[in-house]
Amino acid sequence: MTQSDHKSECVILLHGLARTYLSMQCMQSALQKQGYFVANVNYPSRKLPIAELATIAIEAGLNKCHQQNLQNIHFATHSLGGILVRQYSEQQVICGLQRVVMLGPPNQGSEAVDKLKNVPGYTLVNGPAGQQLGTSDDDLPKKLGPVDFELGVIAGKRSLNPILSSLLTGQDDGKVAVENTRVEGMKDFIILPITHTFMMRNKQTIRQTLYFLEHGYFDHQNL
């Protein structure tokens, strides 16, 4: 597709827990250069439970798309942002939803949350949403069903935090184990040598996100 082909498409960006829209600015710039209209949403990730955050963040993004009369909707999300899309899509039909790319999503929860959520100060830093991201059957990620939209997941296998990594099983990005990013129904999946904290700014991550949004699969030949 040429840049002009994307002018009728909107990409909603959703940042992760305890981050802001500023963390998605590199992704925003790359998408805009390809001709997409971008709704880079800021939402109070540490203030409310996931169900409330999903309504606030996604409806804010959809409103920005609709104000531009754009009906073809994509998402690119980091961490918690992916869980918001899953939560919202189970309750509401997102009209015009095309493709979704999730970066480091805790789709099966995070073992780090299991072990840290009762530690003093955890809730102060991560809020009620952070309490919901464990791996047990009672935690929110396990209650959400398979995805029914065109999804690509990018997992990271590099960590900057050996202490947190020691709480996780197998390869991890410092916050989420690679295997816990997977979800039933996803269309494609790749693992990159990136960290959870900085993956959304990584050039390879951004290139693969653009590739999936255009083709519906990742560029496995050039990982």
C-alpha cells in the first residue's frame, strides 16, 4: 500500500500500566509517516480497574477516529493496553475493527504480579489494574476468552531487571514471560530481543507493527 491508501484508516495507540501517551510517540510518528491517522490515547492507568479503563481509553480513541470520519480501526498496544482491547471487545462490538498488534501483553497474566501484589507499596505504584494482572484463574486475563479479531503479538526476550526475571518462567522481557503473552485466536506471533520497558520505541518492533497492520502477518524472513 502507498501512504495515500492509509488515509482512510485510524490506528488507536494504548500505552501500558504506569505510562503515558508519550511512551508511544515513536510509534505514532512512524504510523503517521505511513499515512495513518493516529489516536494516541492517554488514560489514567493507575487510578481505576481494567473494565473502567477499557471503556475510557477505547471510547476516547474511537471518538477521535470518528471525528475524522474514519471507519477502519486498528490498534497498537503496549502491555496493559492489549488487555483493555480484549476486555472491551468482550463487552462491545468495535465496529470497523481491522487489525491489532499487542506488544508484551500479559494475556495469561504475569507471575511477577502473583508474587508482588501483596508487597507494601505495590498497589500505590500500579493501582487497581495492577492487582488484576496475575496468572490465577481468578485473575482477569484468565477470565477473558479467545480473541475474535485479527491479532499479532510481539513478545520480548530481553530483560533489564534480573530480580523481576527471577520471578518469571522461561524467556521473559523483564515483566512478562514470553509464553504468557500468547492468547488463543491470535493470527501471528514473534519473539524479538527487546525489553518490556522500551519495546514500543524499538525500530524492529515498530517495523513489524507496521508490517502486520498492512499485511495481517509479521515479516518472519527479516527478524
